[in-house]
Amino acid sequence: MHVVQLLPELNQGGVERGAVELSRELVKRGHQSTVISAGGSQAAQIEKDGGRHITLDVCSKNPLTFFQRVLKLKTELLKLNPDILHARSRVPAWLCYFANKKLKITFITTVHGFNSVSKYSEIMTRGDAVICVSHPVKEYIQKNYGTLDEKITVIHRGIDPAEFDPEKLDQAWINSFKTKFDLNGKFVVTAVGRITELKDYETFIRAIADCAQKVPDIYGLIVGGVRHDKQAYYERLQALVKELHVEKHIIFAGSHSQMPEIYALSDALVSCSKKPESFGRTLIEAMAMNTPVIATRHGGALDIIEEGLNGFLVTPGNVNELADALSRQKEIPRGSLREYVLSRFTLEKMVEATIGVYKKALEQHAKSQPASCDV
């Protein structure tokens, strides 16, 4: 089976990471994998893993060049002759839709988030089969587009157990990190993600400040970079830290690549997102390292967290609820968290379920084609 995935770019991000991982796993299983994007830092990884990357502008929203790009895509697809087209974003999906009108290649879409409701977004529901990354996303598209239940498959994101393994930690790195930020003997609560308003770091900081009055050794660790256009927001957060007099309790650690180690040294992971996350990959990554999680009560977190068993859910923006959940995190039995994740959210399960969608869609597509007649 030859699968072509299409996404705007191949830089950092959950969609990009998922495309790279799926490409690698398809090749491991003997399938042919091609990824089409406008390029990016992870494009070389596709080739390194045995797949093929083709650079095309499937990113631009410029309507003036749209049909020119449709023709370029159609030309590439005629050369590739794939079995499956798998679009992971709206612009590539529209390009596929028009390029594929006469080619009639089996077309799959993945709805990765809660896109604005519009004709533009509706394209993500027009695949022969539609993958949703969580049940809340499925409910969202069914409510707004009336997508048939039999057309949708929910496939959760999955982690690689070998990458997130408590037995393979770089202890020297952990020791160095904890020494650098004075975390030895501290109660470490971590929030992961770029510095942006959607992550609601204000609520996180206020909850840490509230807890610090009763738990003086609590430290709030924020792991994420600051883009130039978010510098003003970052400065507002720093001002809030000073206003609440918690300079010693809040650490802006910047971006880091050794996330398994950061999860492992944390006593809890918090996701305060104002808007629903489509899934919540950091939650399962943390739990794979036996770290309890707390998240806002909406979006993909509802598919992951079982209240009181592996974490807690709190109302978005509610400082008191978050502070209370932090005070209760020791109630969560850490030893069973990894087992929970491996039974539900692994890369292997994600890949096998995706291949299952491909095969089923191919069978249905073949049945729908008119039979040829011999003369």
C-alpha cells in the first residue's frame, strides 16, 4: 500500500510529529510512504526513516495561485499513483479535493482540532473516511456538519513506550537541571507549552501562589519557548509573578527537548488551556512517566483523565479548583499511570488503527467503482 500524507509544513507541532511517526511506522510495516508539504525542519527525517518527501506549496491560502497548485499536485499524484491520500489540514485537503476529482484515489482526512465552523473547514469532513483525534472532536463535527457516524473513526494520539520509559532516564541531566533551577527537595508542578494566552499561564501562576502559602516548597515550572510576537504576554506574566511575590516559586525554563526527564522529575503536570485541546499529548506523555496530571475540563482531556484515578479535571480559569487539585495530587497512585497509558494510547495502537481505516476505505472505494466490461 502506498500512502501519501499531505500537511502544510513539516516544522514542530503535534500534527507534524504525527505525520513523521506514521510515515516511519508505515515503512517499518512494508508500506510505501510519501509526505507532501511545503518543507520544514522535519522533512529530512521523512527521508531518513525510509519515506519520501516532496516539496510543494500546499500551505499558502492565496486564492490566485490555488488552481495552479492543484495542477502541480495532480501531476505529482499521477507520477506517484498512490492508494491513499491522507490530508491533515484544510488547505492540503482542498487541493486534494480538486486534484483528485478525476483520479478518484481513496481520500482520508484527519480532523485535528476544533476549527471554526465554515465551508472552508467543512472540507475536513469530506473524506471517504474521517479520522478524529478524540471523541469531543467527533461530537463537534457531527454537531456542526452532520457527519455520519459510520464515516468517522476516533484514533487517539499515541506515545512510543521506548521514548517515554522511566527505565531509560538520563539521571545526570535530571540532576543538572534540578541543581540549575534549585528543584532538589521541592514539590515540582510543571506546565508544558509555548508561552501563549491560550495556555492560560495566569491561572497556573495564581494557583501556585495560592498553594505556596500552605506548601512553601512548591515550585511552578513553565517549560516552553517565547515567540517574538508573544514577548509582551511573557512580560505580563513576569509582572504577575512579581505582583504576587512568587519570584522564587515560578520558573520560566524555556524550551527543552528532554521531555521524559522533565516529566519524571515533576510531581504533577498541569494543562490550563482556555480553549479545548483536540487531544492532549503532554498528558499521556507525563502519565507514561508515572506523573499525575491535572487539566481543564473540556476537549481531549475528557478522553484521557479518569477523575481521581489518574488525575483531576478543573474548570477553565478557576484558580481555587486548580489549587485544590494540586493539594490532592498525592492521592493519585503513580505506579499505575504508565500501565494505563500503555493499555490505551500507544503509537502502535494509533498506527494499526490508521492502517485499519485505510484498508476499510480501500475496500469500500473499490465496491463503489463501476465494474469494467470486456468487449
